[in-house]
Amino acid sequence: MDNSVELLLNFFYVYRELITIVILSIFLGIEIIGSVPSVLHTPLMSGANAIHGVVIIGAIIVMGKAEPDNYLALVLGFLAVILGTLNVVGGFVVTDRMLEMFKKKKK
Amino acid sequence: METNLLEIIYLIGSITFILGLKMLSHPDTARKGNLIAAGGMIAAIFGTIFLYHDVEGNNLGNYIWIFAALIVGTGVGFYSAKKVQMTAMPEMVSLFNGMGGACAAIISIVELNHFLHAPHLIESLLTNGHPLLNGQVFIMALGLIIGSVSFAGSMVAWGKLNGKVKDFSFPGQQFMNIGLMIAILALTVFMMFVDVEMAQILVYAIFGLSLVYGILFVFPIGGADMPVVISLLNSFTGVAAACGGFLYGNSVMLTGGILVGSAGTILTILMCKAMNRSLMNVIIGSFGGSSAANPALAGATGDIREITMNDTAVLLSYSKSVVIVPGYGLAVAQAQHVCHELEKTLEEKGVEVKYAIHPVAGRMPGHMNVLLAEADVPYTKLLEMEEINPEFPNTDVVLVIGANDVVNPAAKRDPSSPIYGMPVLDVELAATTIVLKRGMAKGYAGIENELFYEPKTRMLFGDAKATLQKLVAEIRSL
């Protein structure tokens, strides 16, 4: 029992900065969304979808760190970068297309 | 030096994401906000490629592979995003969301493998004989689970939205889903206490079960719940991305992921509220089940009254105020442009035309807004449910185009109805309601609509686009 408490405390200590960022970001996300008119729900969701494409950075790190003889890491990393790029590029372009229409009719 | 620069780029990236999301919340700044976030993303990507060092100070390698993948992904992503039809946007968002989830899952698999092959690289939080009992393994497993669920779920949602996958459920599915979730979590905890060989097998077991869970999670959910599901899966992927950020101590991944996670969750909750259902209810996937349980709903029988094209044209032309209620049928028929034409034609005749937008009309939040915006309908004409409901008693004609469940008065009257309690548009309060439908098929909730049998309701059968075209011609010739 002592061990698990220590483990938990340790976890929070080691990751204290990241945990702070997580908690602040949660509240920030809630605040930002709270004020969105429903007209913009779809573009907002699409924009958020593009932003979580930031996972591509992890994919680039995986790919870049893969040893030349570790084919599993190479192939999976390659795939991950492609998928991440699709998420980022597709997400932002689709969002832009949606928002383009909102702009056009504002004469 | 390089690492410091990279941290600053990440900080800027995080700020652009926050600004971008903030600006996306106002129509005037939305487009700029999207571009700002995209700029931050590009900076973060290239910063990582050229400036990243691991703990031992090594640069990244495999540049050819990285750039090849970036080029392929950019080409395919750009092309498909440009080519996709406006009505297919929800599918596309779901598909891209799945790609992000898969990306997060793969990162976790590779890193777990890497870690299991060289456990000495990372210090255990406790030197108590369980080298796998540490925060990093837990975070990697979490990223794997959430990413896989998001991927599998998004793929099913994508298939459902474009009609390739049908609703599917079997008795006891809720319990199976709960059981699966418990099994996945139990395996994850178990994995942290076993030896490396065993853990390796467990990684793939967790991966497989998470995929199955993702599929079963979305399978039974009916079309009416799709907005909620896509929104929820979107926030899942955000959390999965944040797990990657936690793993690498990467601030931009962390803020970006968590922002999307919390923002997506709020959006999901807003959607659930609009349908008067709890998030738990949606997650367990009971919608299909409950409506199948009581298929025979009383009250919804009687005569329907059809109306001719000519009568409709006359009725609309000589009204003072008309409210159009668009639904998924409008999207399917690609009738948004004709719909706008009808609106303009009527306005030329001095009729006041407005649109009533139900929050869950269509297949995702704001689906109708995007669709009508494509047809150049000014967004000041699109009124939300709370704004338009008090106006129905003073409305001469309501034209329902391809909407069903969102105008079903059973949600207010019939406590046994599966959609009872869901806020709906009070179209029955208008002087006349004309329902444009292809046939007498039920809506996505699979229930009868009493509205069609109301004495003040008239039915106009036919394909939305063709019917509206004829209607516009008819009105012009009057």
C-alpha cells in the first residue's frame, strides 16, 4: 500500500510541469468553446480536428529516431507520418473551404 | 541553442493554437484563425525536423523517409480535401480524425516496443522489481487505447455517413461494451506487473481489443447520434495526441491535444444537451436498442393530406412569413442551391423567409449551416432553435425539407417515445406546415412522426432537389 502511494506521488512529482499544462489547457479549452455560436460548430470541430494533427510531431520523432535496421519502426513511423500529415493538411484545408463560404456572402 | 529555439517555436505553436481556436469562434475572424493555427503547425513540424535532439543529444535521421511521407500525406490530404463535396464534409472530418487516431496509436506501439527492448533507457519510478510499473508505460498504453478506439470508431462513423455501413446491434451489446472496456483497462494494469516478453504480447492484445471496442462503440449508434459521436471521437484523438506530448515532454503536442480534448468534450456535451440525453447514454450506445424495444408507438396513425405543386406555390407566394426547416434530406439531395433560389424568389415577391436550424439537424453540429453557407445563404437568416421557436405561432407557412425527428411533436407529448424530452422545433404552431419528403419513411430515430398526420400539415412527396426546382419555376410563373 505504501508503495502505491509513493508511486503515485512520484508520478505527480516527475510530471508536475506537464500536469500543470494539462490542467490549465483543459480550462482554456472549455473557456474558448463556451462562446462559439452554433453557426460555427462544424468549422470549429474541423479546425480542432486539424489541430490534434499535432500528433504528427510524435510521428516525426519516431521516424527520425528509428534505427536503419529496425524495419518495424521504420515502416510504422513512415505510415504514422503519412497519417499525421493527412490529418493536418486535410483538416486545415477542409476547414478553410468551409470558412471561405462564410466570408464570400458577407457583402 | 537549437533546443532552446525549438522550445520557443513550440511555445509560439501553442499560442497559435489557442488564438486559432479563439478566432474560430467568431465568423469574421474564423478563417484567419484557421490559417494562424496552420502556420503554427507548419513551424512546429519543421522546427521538430531540423532542431529536435533526444536526451542523448542526437539529431533526427531518416530525412528522406520523413520528407517522402510528408509529401505523400500533403498531396493526398490536399487533393481529397479540395475535391470533396460540401455535403460529404462530415465524412471527411471523421476520416481525417481517424488518421490522427491511427497516428497516435502507431506512435505508442513503436515507443512501447522500443521501451520493452531497452528498459534500462528509462528509469523506473520505483526500483521494486517491476520495471514496467511507471508513468511512461501507462501513458503509452493510454495513447494506444484512445488512439485505436478513435481510429476504429471514426472509420465506422465514416462508413455509416457515406452509407457503406449499416446500423448494427445485438442483444447485450451494452454489457459487452462495458466488459470490453474493463478488460482493456485490466490488461493495461496487468501489463505493468509482468515481464517484458509477456508485456509485448499484451501490447498487441490491448491494441486489438481497443479496435474491437471502437467498432462496437459506434456500430449500434443511429444516424441521429452521429454529431455527438464525431465530436466525441474528435476529442478522443485530442487526448491521444496529448498522451504523445506527455511521453516526449513536448509542450505543443500537449497543449494542442488537451485543448482539442476539452473543447471537443464541451461541444459533445452541448450536443447531448440538445438531444436531452446523457453522454453516458450515448457512450453505451443504447439508442438503437431502446427504439427497437418498443417499435409500435401509439397515436401516430391517421390520414395524411397531400398538396399539389401548384397549391404549394400559391400558398408560399401569398404568405407574409415563411420558415424553412432543413434536414439531412436536403444534404442528400444536394438541394441547398435550389433552396436558396426558392428563398430569393419568395423574397422578390415580398415574403419574409428565414431558416430554422435545429442543433442536431443533419449529421454533425452545424451541418445545415455549412451546407446553406455553401449556397450563399446569409448567416443572419439562419436562426437557432431558441430564437425561432417563439416565432412559429406568427408564421404563415413552415416548409420542412428532409427533416424528420427534429420536428416530431412526440418529443413533447409522448413520454414513451425514445426521443421524448429532446427539444424540437415547434413547427406545428404555424398556420400551415408543408413537409417535403421522398416517402413515408421514418427518421433516423426509427419512429413515426405525428406531425405528418396533423390537420394543418400537408405532404409534398418527391426528391427535394427536383421538387424545389419545379416549385421555383411554378412560383415564377404565377
